[in-house]
Amino acid sequence: MAAAATASVAIGTMAAAPAQAQFGFGGIVYDPTNYASNVLQAARALEQINNQIAQIQNQAASLVNEAKNLASLPVSTLSTLQQQVDQTRRLLGEAQRIAYDVQSVQQAFEGRYKGAALTGDHAQMVANANARWEDSAGAFEDALRVQAGVVGNLDGTRTSIDTLVGASQSASGALAAAQAGNQLLALQSQQLADLTAAVAAQGRAQTLDAARDAAIEAEARERFRRFRGRN
């Protein structure tokens, strides 16, 4: 009876113990549950490492893109543009007789185109008429020189446009593209300045010629009045 009781206690004790599959290999106990947990933790750690590597790669790519965006345009046409503007300004500054200046224009018209300049003696009328003719001839010459300078700038302008358009299309970043665009706008402004200069020079010549015609007509009336007075 005692042996049966002891066997019953042993069986009860085994039934109450947790069901864990453990295997022994050469004295080493292998626990599958613990092994699976360790593998899962390692997999999660590896996934975190991979995510960190991906973040570093994205940051590196972002830095490369920022560096491209901050890269300056490797070409510049501003020096050529400045030379063309200076040439046009120089041609305008070399205007003969009557310069592009309000005071100069006023003095010239007071002395040669109206008032006492049209009612002096015969010698004064002849001198003023010659001066007005020289004004007109000089203005037309100035207009032709300015127009020739503007046409001469076209070759440089065309080369600059080709250079800037090519640089803009191959720009590696936003800054370089913006710089190319700014230079193209500056080039356009220079072309408008050349056009304005040519129009101003031509208008000056035509205005002086019209003023000379008006002065000739006024002198003709004065001569006719004097002729009638003698008769």
C-alpha cells in the first residue's frame, strides 16, 4: 500500500509541473521557447539597425542634393554684358553739338533755334543756319554710330544667350539654374538698354532736323517781312 501511495504522489507531482520541452545534449539543456524568444529579439534589433542605416543613407542623399542646389553657375557673362553697356553709354556720351542734357538743349535752342537767333542781321542768320545744319548732321551721325554699336553687340549677345541657355539646361542645382536665369534677365535688360539708346539717338536726330526746318521757315518769314519793309 505504501508503494502505491508513493507512485500516486510521484505521478501527481509530474502532472502539476509546467509542460516545457527540454532536451539534453551532452549535459547542455536546450529550451526551444527561450531560443525562439532570443531569435525574435535579434531580428528586431537587426531591423532597427537597418532602419538606422536607411536614415543615414537618406540624410547623405539629402546633403548631396543640398550641395548641388548650392553649387554656383560655372560660367558668367556679366563682364561681357558690362562691356556692351559701357560701349553704348560711351557712344551716347560722345554726342556731338547738343548733348543728352536738358540744360544743353535749352541753351542750344535759345542761341540758334528761336527768339533773337531768328531776327538778327544777315550775318547772324547765316551763322545760325550753318550751326543748325551742323547740329542736324552731327545728330544723324551720332544716331548711325549708336545703331552700329548696337548691331555690333548682337554677336556678343547671341554668344552669351547660347552659353547661358546651355548652362541653365545642364545646371546641377537650383542655385545654378537661378543664377543662369538672373544673367539671362540681365542680358535682356542690356538689349532693352541698347534699343532705348538707338531709339533715343534716332529721335534726337529727327527732332533736331524738324527744329531746323521750323527755324528755316521762321527765318524765311523774317526775311520776307524785311523785304516788304524795304519796298
